[in-house]
Amino acid sequence: IRDALNQRLDEIQAELYIGMDELQQQQNLLDRRLLLETQRSMNRSIKNSKETIVPVIRMEDGEEPRNFPATIQEFLDARGPALTRLLQFYRLAEPNTNAQRRASLGQYLGLNYY
């Protein structure tokens, strides 16, 4: 009976580890969601083209893009390749025109000013 109890105890311990890992994954997801929404909220408060844009994380992994436009003006001046690179980073659809690309990115980033 002792062996059976020890085996059952080991099974319960393994289940707890799995449960704790799943809980940690959910916590990480919630942390990324909170950060993402905080970044978007900060971007929504931008009032002029010289203000700094807060880089927004990619939800899946929490990564931020390289060479992110520093200001609204840089975002407005961005063209084809720069916009495509950001759309691909965020795994967003790639519209045909720069205006459509900027609108898609602006929405994802939480920008009201563009």
C-alpha cells in the first residue's frame, strides 16, 4: 500500500506542476495584455506630431519592433518598406496603399493622431 500511496503522491505532484505551469502561462498572457493596453492608452493621448510614440509589444511574445518610429511625424513620413516591416512584425494584413497601411498600424498602436 505504501508504494501505491507514493505513486499517487507523485502523480498529484506532477499534476500540480503542470497546473502551476499553465497558471504561469496565463499570468504571462495577462501581463502582456495589460502592457499592450497601457501602451495603446499612452499613444491615444498623443496630441501633436512631435510627441513620442510608445512602441507597442507583439501580443504573442511581448517583443517590441526594431527601428520603431520615434514620433508621430516619423510615423506619418514612413513609406512602403518601413510600413510593411511593421505590419509583418505585428502579423497584420498588408493593405495596398501607404494610407491604408498607416491606418491599420495606427489602429493597432492605439493612435488617434494620424
